[in-house]
Amino acid sequence: MSHIHIPFNRPCWHGDEIKYITQAYENGWISGDGPFTKKAQHLLEQQLNISKVLLTTSCTDALEMAAILLNLQPDDEVIVPSFTFVSTALAFVMRGAKIIFADIRPDTLNMDETQLESLITDKTKAIIPVHYAGIACAMDNIMAIANSYHLAVIEDNAHGLYGKYKGQALGSIGHLATQSFHETKNITCGEGGALLINDPQYLQRAEIIREKGTNRSQFFRGEINKYSWVDKGSSYVLSDILAALLYGQLLHSHHIQEKRKKLWHYYHSHLISWATHHHIQLPFIPDECESGYHMFYLLMPSLSIRTQFIAHLKNYNIHAVFHYLPLHTSKMGQLHATQKKTCPITVDISDRIVRLPFYNDLQQQELDYILDAIFAFTID
Ligand SMILES: *Cc1c(COP(=O)(O)O)cnc(C)c1O
């Protein structure tokens, strides 16, 4: 099987994408907010039970919109896990905010909710939970703390699409939430994202911020007779061609999630005894959570064993990868943090995590090949 090459991720098509892209092209409406943007937004609103979804150019941009919506001022503080993608912090730093880095829980790798209260100061304005790998943060605790200190909660739901917490869709719990449709996510249009608005107080300004600070959306609905520059903003609207591609994927979301769920459980059930025997930790899903099945990872016993393991799989042409480097020790993280906090769990997990190939059309034969390669790894 030496001809086999298994990437970590690859984009997968489900049949309707090209049809809708062609329709968008034939419609002659390729800028934003055309028919496919509306269809994709409505479908997401229905699927997640959210009052308003606005497609954006990326998750990073949706987070930037959230930062503008919160009217963050220089030196306002935002609580962000150290174990996340750069954008979760960057979008707030762009508004001059300071970042308070929270450490993560060793079981779910999510923001440690038990530390939150000790991180809040009178300058804190928001908490940004990230549902790592598609498994929910302890949202009841986080929302209760946020409400008692009058903080906004913005779920960075880039991993969490279609995951649930106590039966509620991730992305529908915080005041705002953001999605990513980047090539590496469960549902993709190459580059794209969405802002999910659960608290209606943000709705009107969100439309304006997304349209370069103009009230163009209201104008197009005929609510006002001319549009003008009324607020801050930028160019956050997604092309209708990409929205058409996204719509094609969203229509197959059930099928996509079922495939990913099967994959995840195949890995889990075949690896559990091997992992236990070698002191390797597998992902943990708390009872109140339904996973969004964004990834499958292993926590190796040490950095050196992880390095050997990744090299071992590479010899089999299997691309397994590590993940986030701690943000609190990065150059920008240190520059924009409020305090020099340590996040020991983040540092430890960052050294030991490895993600296995995981994409919608990973074949059974490929899966078995990956498992055989894993079982051939010797830990000395
Ligand atoms: C992918 C990702 C982002 C960024 O998404 P873009 O759409 O590429 O901007 C932000 N946060 C998390 C947790 C991500 O995984």
C-alpha cells in the first residue's frame, strides 16, 4: 500500500455545489447578499434555531464585527483561552483590547470555567469560549458568570457547528457566535464565515458594520430612501458565488455530520484499548454534550513520543499534525495580555496533542491503513 498518501484534511464535495455555483454565475449576481446568501443564512437559522445569521468573509471577520459591536475601548479586557487559533484573540486586539488568557481543562481542552471569576476585573467586557474539537464548553457556568458580571459571551464556534450542549445547538447560546467555513472546517466554501446573532440588541448595528458602516441593508429592504455612512465597519460581505458553494454543502450537512460521527467512533472504538495500554488519552465527551465531530486527536505521553509518532506515520505517508501553540507565550500574546499569566495545562497539551486525518470522504480502506500504522508504532 506504499502508493497510499493520506492528507490530514481535504475538501470534499457532496454533489450540489457546482450546480449552485453555476446558478449564481447565471443569475448574474456575484457580489454579496444575493439569493444564495439569503438561502444559506435562512437554512443556518433554521438548523441552529438562531434569530439572525449574517454570512461574512471569514470567522476572523465575524469576530472583528463582534468586537466592534461591543464598542470595545483601548484597555477593555476580553477573556480568551490560550489554547485556540490566533483569530480568537486577534480580533479583539485589533480594537485595542487587552487579552486575559484563561487556561484549559485537561479533559475537554476547553476554557476552564472554574478559573473565570478569578480573571474578571472591572475592565472585563467579554468571554470568548471556543468549543474545542466540537465539544461544548461548560456553557451554563459560563453564561451564569457572564450574566452576574454583565459580560458579553461570544462563542467562537469554528469547531462546534452542529454540536450541542444540553440539547441546544452550539452557536445559539452566547449573545453572539461566529462560524468558519474555511477549507479545514466540517462545512466549507473555501474561505467564509458567519456572525450568529442571538441577542437582538446587536442586529441593526451588525448589518451596518458588515456593510462598510452604511445602512445599505435597510435601503435595499426599502426601509429608508437613501443610504449613508452612519457607523464604523468594514467590507465583511461574502460573494454570492461562495454562498452558493456553501449552500450546496449546508444542504448535505446531515449526511456530512453522520459520516464524521461514524469516522470518529471508528477511531475511538478501535483505539481505546491500545491507547489505555500505552497511557495515551483519547477525546472526552461530557454527558451533556453532543459533539460536532470536528476532529479526532490523541494526547501522547510526552513531546518526544509525539514527535516520534508523527514521524512514524509520515513513513506510512500519513499526515498527522499537532495543533495550537499557546497564545499566551507568543510574541503578540505577551504584548497584548494584561498580566504575565501562566497556563500550564495549555503548555502541556500543546506539546502532546496529535490530530489524525479526518475528512468527510476518508475511506474505510484508508482508515484501516491508518489504524494498522498506528498499531505498528512502538513506544520505548
Ligand atoms: C478556523 C478557526 C478560526 C478562523 O476561521 P477563518 O474563517 O479562517 O477566519 C477562528 N477560530 C477557530 C477556533 C478556528 O478553528
